[in-house]
Amino acid sequence: MVSEEMLQIMDERGTVLRPDLVPALSDVEWLGLYKAMVRARAADDRLQEAQREGRLLIYPPNTGQEAAQVGPAAAMGERDWLVPSFRELGAYLYRGVDLATIFLYWAGFDLGSRFPERVLPITVPIGTQMPHAVGIAMASSIKGEDTVTVAYIGDGGTSTGDFSEALNFAGVFNAPVVFIVQNNQYSISVPRLKQTRAETLAQKAVAAGIPGMQVDGNDLIAMYAAAQQAIARARLGGGPTLIEACTYRLSPHITVDKHTRYRRESEVAEWRPREPLRRMKAYLMGRGLWSEEQDAALYADYSAAALEAFRKAEAEGELKPEDLVKHTYKEIPAHLREQYEEYVRFLEGEVE
Ligand SMILES: Cc1ncc(C[n+]2csc(CCOP(=O)(O)OP(=O)(O)O)c2C)c(N)n1
């Protein structure tokens, strides 16, 4: 049930190796997907800068992982559910999350969890979103809906109990869920080879009795194709699939991580030419659909739009202590109220 070869449709130069596998999208649609990756890249670059300017507390960069995010998000149906972890900017934006909301999240505001319907909020506790995803998928099938849930996790996350339990439940209940493992080769400083002795992460599907496959996570066309097939199968009652998107985190783990402590610059440099925007751009330019001038202008437009979104977010006001507890529960529970009141006393200098 686990395919032996990694699916790659387009090589690192943007040349299509398997025309028979290219999904039937129009040129305009492929261009639209590429633009979504540029939007994610521009937003990601500006978010990293905003953190360095002290406007965000912390931020986990997505650079290099855009195809693994935009491909599946674009293959989803309008009513499908997205269950993210925390490094899926391209997917959130594609599914309609406002960039200002994402800014608010990393600035520490609870309002940053106000995502649109059918997109769960950012989940930092590793793996905990997986049982939620399977529960949502099971609920869809119990209710007789034909919606599919797409859930994201990182390579490190596959070592959690939640991940294994979720896969097992999904298999047992034939839940309409597609798991996307963004294997970006590192879990903070732990390289993929030290994460598990398993040869691939896709083979973790075997024990759950579900199909698993490795996909070149930097190949937008392959990511779209793999997700489209898995989503279609789930929608028709064929059950879950595990897709290991083989990609690379080109940036540090988070904006406060010194990544050269655990990996060589030369390794990062080796991966840089394989990144997803460059090759999709080559593909589009090869077909006469795009130019460097258009590319630069698009990036500049998305950068300006990102800065505008940040201004909008900051206009929501300064972070107030009550924002820490206001939005999670309808009624603030006693234990939180107690902590909040102690915090206010601390801010007022009454307690050490
Ligand atoms: C339960 C839990 N333990 C530890 C952490 C600290 N932590 C944050 S990110 C991370 C690594 C996650 O690695 P991976 O799943 O590969 O995702 P990536 O960060 O590479 O996207 C860890 C251990 C956490 N957020 N949650």
C-alpha cells in the first residue's frame, strides 16, 4: 500500500517528466496556484521582518515549503476542512485566512485564532491537531456529508502518540481524511534521520492499513496531483491517505533559532535551487505565460499588501491583559480568572 517511488512530475528545472500525470488545470489555473505561492513567500518574508522589528513575538518561517501547502489547499473542495499545525501559511491564506489574523496570532493576540469556518486555528502543541482532524472526518461521514479533512503535521510530529492514534482511528473508521506530513528534514535541531529509524515517513501508513506515499514536496504539480487523488478517494468513501511531502526548511525553525548550530550553510545552499517557486516559475516561463518583470511586480504587490495587513492588525489596538483570556471561552473559567487577576496585580506592581 506504500508506493516505493517518490512522486515527482516536474523536475528541479521546471521540466515536466510525466505529462501523463499532470492534472487537467488550465494555464490560468496553474498561474493562479503559482501566484498563491508568491503571495505566501512575500507574506512570509514580511512576517519574518516584522518579528525582527519587534512587532511579533516569534514567527515560524515557511520559506521553501509553499508547494506542500498551496498544492493540497488548492485541491480541496470549498466545504472541506483544513486542520493545520503552525507552519502552513500558504494553506491558510489559500483557504481564506486573513493575513492580519495570522499577524495577530504571532503578536500574541487571542484574536489571531479567529479563523474562517472550516479552518481550525494554529496548533503549536505538536501532534494534538491529529485526533481533532480524524474526529472531524468521522463526524462528516456519520452525518452523511461528503466533506474531506486535510490535516498537516511536521516530520517531528510523526513521533507523537497523537499521530499514531489518529492514523489508527482513521484506518479503523475509514475516515475521509488526508494527512500531509511536511517533511522539512528537521524538527528544530533534530534531523529527519535521527527522528525515526523508519526508512520513510510514508511507511508509517502501513501499520494503520492505509495508503501512504512520498511526494516531491517542492513540486507544486505533484503535490496538487497527489492531494487531488487522495481527496477524491476519501470523498468517495475510500478512506484516509498519508502523503509525505519531501521538502526542506530553508529558513531557521523560528525567528529566534540559530540554525547554523545544527546544519551547514552548504546543506541549505544545496537545497535552495530545488525550492518550489523557482521551478514553477521556470515551468510557466517555458510556456510563455510569465516573465521576470511580472514576477518582480507581483512580489512587490503582495509585499505591499502584507504590510497593509499588518497595519490593519496593529490598528486593532495595543495588546491588553484581558485579551489573554477574553476569547477562548464564552465564560472565563475560575482558574483562568484567578491567573488573570494575579497577572494584573503583577503588572500593577502589587506582586513580585
Ligand atoms: C507537545 C510539544 N512538545 C514540544 C514542543 C516544542 N516544539 C515546537 S516546534 C517543535 C518541532 C516540530 O517539528 P516538526 O514536527 O518536524 O515541525 P516543523 O517545526 O519542522 O515544521 C517542537 C518540539 C511543542 N510545541 N509541543
